[in-house]
Amino acid sequence: MRYFVLAALLAACCTFAHPAAAQEAAQGGDQTYQNAVGVTFGWWNGASLSLKHFIKDDAAIEVRASFYQYGGELCGLYQFYGDFGNVAGLRWYAGGGAHAGAYNNRWTKNYPSRPDGVYLGPDGVLGVDYKFDSAPIDLSFDIQPRVDIPGGYFNVWGGLGVRFAF
């Protein structure tokens, strides 16, 4: 299943990559890359596959497919970007989105008072993003407050993202 999701993310990434966007970025657009694919390592032992695509110089869509000890989920985020003064490659971002996922049997066993099965909910995101000038590597660090419905379970996800940028 993980390999299927990774292959789907890579295929979508290739779909988003088009010459006009690369030419626009090379002609002085504010962002330093158009697309990125990689991994976000979460606060705990989870991780997510990440695909980011800039739709404007200051706005991107990111999709994260997460796998962790209690199940998995898919999250979509719309992010607004801004610069940090004169630091080339360093930008802040904020935005929101939603997630949907499913808990496995281990969740029910370890947390019997919380609802099991499928869940969904709203997400927020706040972070920083750095694209190396001399390498196709993008690093990000963010926090992602969220609520799972049903149950109203609030938590904060996020972590360190490492992506191949192009």
C-alpha cells in the first residue's frame, strides 16, 4: 500500500511539472521551486509522504499521506507564503485544510474510550520553508493543529519535511 501511494504521488508530481511554470520561476518569480516531493517526519514515530505544488508565487497546495502505528490518513493543505526579509530561500507559510483517515485495531485496544473507525476534520498549518540554492533540496518545519471528528479529539501534528524540489 505504501509503495502504491508513493507511486501515485510521484505520478501526480510529474503531471504538475510543466515547462511554462519552470520558465516563469526562472524569469524571476518569488518562489524558488515549483514542485516538491518527499517525507515529513512527525512529532512522534509517524511520517507522511508529501507532495507540494505552487499554484501562484505566494500560494501552494500540499497533500500528505500519513502512516503511523494507529492507522493512516490523507491531508490536503492550502498554504500562503511570505518572505523573511533578505534571506534567500527562506519563507514562512500559513494556511488550512482538512484530513480524513482510519484507525486500526491497535488504536481501539490502546484507547478504548475514544471512537474508532474513520475520522475527518479541519487542519491549520504554520511553518517555515527553506530551499537550498545550490541543491534541489527543500526543508520545512511546521506545526499543524487539528481536530478529529467524531469525538472532538484535538492534537498538534507537524514536524520536519525533507523534499526533492524541482
